[in-house]
Amino acid sequence: MEDALHVPVLLQECLDGLAIDTDGVYLDGTLGLGGHSFEIASRLTKGRLICIDKDDFALKRASERLAPFAGRVTFVHSDFRYASSVVRDLGVGSVNGMLFDLGASSPQLDDAERGFSYMQDAPLDMRMDRTSSLTAYDVVNTYPAEDLARIFFEYGEEKFSRKIAAAIEKVRMAHPLETTSELVSVIKGAMPASALREKQHPAKRCFQAIRIEVNDELGAVREMMRTAPDALAPGGRLCVISFHSLEDRIVKTEIQKRENGCTCPREAPICTCGFVRTLRSVTRKPITASEAELKSNPRSRSAKLRIAERV
Ligand SMILES: C[S@@+](CC[C@H](N)C(=O)[O-])C[C@H]1O[C@@H](n2cnc3c(N)ncnc32)[C@H](O)[C@@H]1O
Ligand SMILES: [Zn+2]
């Protein structure tokens, strides 16, 4: 964990945001390497920590790291979209704080075999949960070209989305695309020379888009934001770190809906629409990394932390 890449993002900000009570119950919906969880668990005395990850490998590694706190930590292999059911099924009632550090972890991205990286050759996989069925291979080889183009455009903001989708369609008529390298070369082949000279790797945007699709990353965040806050005790805190605008928009909108979702006409003297406020934003603007963190941890560059409190 001394490795700079593995330093948890916005750590102090999350610990402050969660306002940890040593006797409280907390949930980390994105355990990963357990960086945030380690610090939360070490602050608990009678409290308890529930750790969720959909990657069985992450659970295994992090549970070794968190072994010193084994008595107060519960590990659950699940999708964080089910966080509120996980809390209910454990018979906990409600929790005092929840943390979600979205996206993929560095071991997932660095492990060539898992097929997340456009820099290393591997079978097209990209599943965070290796027990789930949809892989990058399925997306690339079976999705209609117009769906591919839409995904590249919406999830990757790829300007050449249609050209790339058409190129994939053409290649896969002859044979399926099997590897990340094959996909990278098809993507590159569909882009004009000027785009290939840009600083960003030409396949970065499409790879991000396929990863979001394979793991239904936006669907999971949406479902979590709709249901997880109901498992918070009054005064309980919700902390969400997102890494791109699509995620941040969902987090922001869902907090707003729970905070100010009254649909009565503005001139109405009292609210009659049945709206009940269930969250209050603690931070008006998202918290971003300090200068010091930006210098030491490149991953923090696009991180945005939003904090809300259960009313
Ligand atoms: C950025 S890492 C978390 C790093 C962690 N905070 C740390 O300090 O080590 C994100 C983790 O969330 C997991 N994950 C992503 N989406 C998930 C989902 N919908 N449900 C459960 N786990 C998810 C990934 O498998 C990955 O391990
Ligand atoms: Zn109203």
C-alpha cells in the first residue's frame, strides 16, 4: 500500500465526511484494495464495517489486509446496487455512513489478463465480477453497430464513434475480435491520422465506454443512489467519489431529488405533492483533491466527492 498508485483517493475528506463514530456501523460499497476500509475499521471500537465488492479477488486480497480487524468487518460479494438489501439481510437495521469510491481498482486495470487495458494484450473481458456473464467480447462481437456507436459516443465521448463501430462491424463479419490488441488496431484504423497524434491513447475512450457497458456501471450507481440512502440512520452520511461527469451527474441529480424533489407550484403555500426530504447535501460543490494529493496520486485528478446526510 506504500505504492503511490494504491493510496486511497480523498481519504481524509472521506473520513471527515463520514463523521465516524467509534460505535457506529459503516458500509464500504467499493472495497477494492481496502484502503478506505482499513482506515475506517481502525477507527472503530464497538462499531462494525460492512465491505462490499463484486470482484471476488478484491475481497480475498482486502480481507487479508483487514485481518487485524476481522472481528468487526463483514465481507460481502455483491453489487453495491443492492447495498440496502445487504444491510437488511445482515439484520443491521441501518448504518451510520456509506462510502462508494466508483470505478475500477488499480489491480483490475493493471492485471493484463482481465482485459481492461489497451496497453497490454489480453482476451476481451473487462468484467469486474468474474462470475457475471457479459464480457467485452460479447459487446464487441454481438452488439449491433448502432448500439456500439451510441455507447462509444455516450460513455466515451468518442467523436469517431460511428466510424469505429462500422470498422468493428466490418472486421467481425470475417472473424470475431478476440483480443484487446485486435480491438486497439481496429479502433486506430478507423481514426484519422490527426486524432492518432493526440496525447490521449486513441483507444482510451472506447475502452472506457465498453467497460461501463460490461459492468453496467451507470445503472449500478443510479440504483444505489435510489435505494441505499434508505438504509442510512438519521444523520447518517453518504459519501460518493466519482471519476467522470456521467457518474457525477447521476449522484448530483439523485441527491437533489431527495433534497428538493417537491413538485408543487412555487407559489403554493404548503407542500401537497407528498414529497419528503430524505437527504441534505453537506457540500454544495463536490470536493476535489488538494494540490498535495494531485502531486502524489494521479488518479485523484478527476475525483469528485459528494457528501449528503440522511434527514
Ligand atoms: C476504485 S476501487 C476502490 C478502491 C478502494 N476505495 C481502496 O481504497 O482500495 C473500486 C472497486 O469497486 C468495485 N466495484 C465497482 N463497481 C461495483 C459495483 N457495482 N458493486 C460492487 N463493487 C463494485 C470494483 O470491483 C473495485 O474493486
Ligand atoms: Zn410539494
